[in-house]
Amino acid sequence: MRGKIGLVVLNSAEKIGSRVDQILSEWRDGEHFLIPVECPRFSSGEGKCIMKESVRDRDIYILLDVCNTSLTYDMFGEKNRMSPDDHYQDLKRAIAACNGKADRINVIMPFLYEGRQHRKTTRESLDCAVMLRELENMGVHSLITFDAHDPRIQNVVPLMGMENVSPALQFTQAFLTEYEDLKIDSEHMMFIAPDEGATGRVVFLATLFGVNIGMFYKRRDYTRIVNGSNPVVAHDFCGTSVEGKDVIVIDDMIASGGSMLDTGRQLKDMGAKRVFIFSTFGLFTSGLDKFDKAYADGWFDRIFTTNLVWQKPELKERKWYFSVTMDRYIAALIDTANRGETLNDLLKPAGRIRQMLDIYKAK
């Protein structure tokens, strides 16, 4: 076992961090592991990080949510909303505040900072790779992230541990618990990739469920860039008939949601019985109104996302939404890593998913 756990929870992940600490406390004889931390700002907008307790020889786990846009700070007398860049700067401040005294430093960053900027297509920055190299140079031992947009980005830091965790087990558990009328076979169910990038996630679950897959191909307009990417012109479907089937659309994130909703509309037009959407990160950057309308129009039946990123309070009130809780999973990752045991069973839960499906089918 490594040194005593030190859980450093930045403001962006305060709620989930306190629950993780409570779970670890239940597993470890009532001991708590939170290290008080503060990231104050000067009136100019400059900041610093202050550790309120010693981290010497501790096994430090820094937890943050770079997508938490609910936080603000004062700058020149005005409120400034924290962006992913601000959260990342606070992470580096927290690492620096450890002053090299910790046994090792691990970062738990559920949404990989700049993960969407994972490759170059022209003269542009490669922000995710720069971030990973910075953390490596600052002495970070390992980084744990969830459902990275492109897992190959870990090749940037082959000597720093980087674990890309899939929430497939938690999605399966929530899905099977919420719906008792599912017929899990190729005649009644199908998994759908909304684009070619999601194919790996879809193949993994479809293989365990024993059903077929389909895929949408995004035709883009490469002559212009809108909001950082080439706009989608149309979604073309590749696969067998979805008529009369429950279909599950899987992707790593819902940003504005335009593509996902168009996928749902086309699937319903093609005769799908029910459309369920699994997305690790529900950002909903353009608000919830379009989802309310799409749900009312019957384009989808339920959206499942995790609580790994900040969730708008009004989102939880929507009857079309289901929040998949990941608190115990994060606690299990920390507990297992600190004990020096393998994370393989947590990172590859295929056996547990199969067991869950067998129980469901037997019922």
C-alpha cells in the first residue's frame, strides 16, 4: 500500500468530491481524507492555491471538473465566469502547492481538458497533448480520465500513467434497472454510433449484449468552420433495419446536441420503437429547450448521462433525463490504486456486464 490517501478536491468538483470522501471513509474505518484547499483570486484576476494541511508523504488525488461553468470570480470589479482554461490553471497551482513533498500526485480529470483538440488538421495548436506533457513535467504520476474523445492521445505521455475509464458498466446497470421490458436480442435491440468516432464504444457494448450495430456518417462542409469545427451537412445511416427495435445511441458527449437530436429524429422516422441516448458527458451548451421540444415531438425516449461533470439544476428536473452516479466508481479507483492493486477489473468490466445481463434475462 502507498502512503495515506490525500484527497484534494478543487471547487469545481466539490459535491462529487465530498461524496467520494464519505464512501472512502465507510470503506476505511471512518477515516476521512479530504485536504482543505483554497484557490483565491486577486482583484486583477491573478490567483494562487493554498494547501491548508501538510501533504508530506501522502498519496495525493486531485479531483476537478473543467466543465463546471457555474463558478465565477471577481476581476477588476466584475464577475468573470470560470472556463476550462481557468480550471486547468487551478490544477497546476494545486500541483505546485504540493511543493514536491507528496509521495505521488495523481489527477482525476473526468472530462479530459481540451480532449476535443486531439489532432492537427492544419496550422493549429494541439492543446490536449500540451496539457499532458505539462502534467508529466510537473511530476504527476498518473492521470485518470473517463471516455476520452480519442484514447490514442495517451501515446503523448508513454511514461506517465494514464487510465481511460469507461462508464459502460454504470450505464448498463442504470438502463436495466430503469426498464424491465427490454428484449435483449438482435430482433428487438440495436446499438447505434452517431458518427465513426463512437464506433469502438458501440461495438464493445453491442458485443456483450449480443445485438447488431448501425452507424451514422457525418457529411461535413469542409469549406468553413463554425464554433471550432466544420458544420455537419447531413447524417447518412449505415446498417440493417431499425424498424420496431429499441435502439441505443452511444457517444462520449452531448455538446449543443444538434447532431444527436437529428440522429434520434432519423431513427424514429425509420421506424425505431424507442430511442435511448447514452452519453458520458451531458454539457447541453445550447440549453435544454431544443431537447424539450424534441422529446415532445417523440424524437427520443430517454437520455442517460453521468454526474462526472457539473449538471444544471433544471436538467435533473426533466422527465426525459436520467443521471448515472459515478461516485462509488471514483472511490473504488482511488482505493484500488492506493492499495497497489491492479485496476484491470475496473477498467474492463466486461465480465460484470455479462453477469448483469444473464441475471436480467433469467428474470
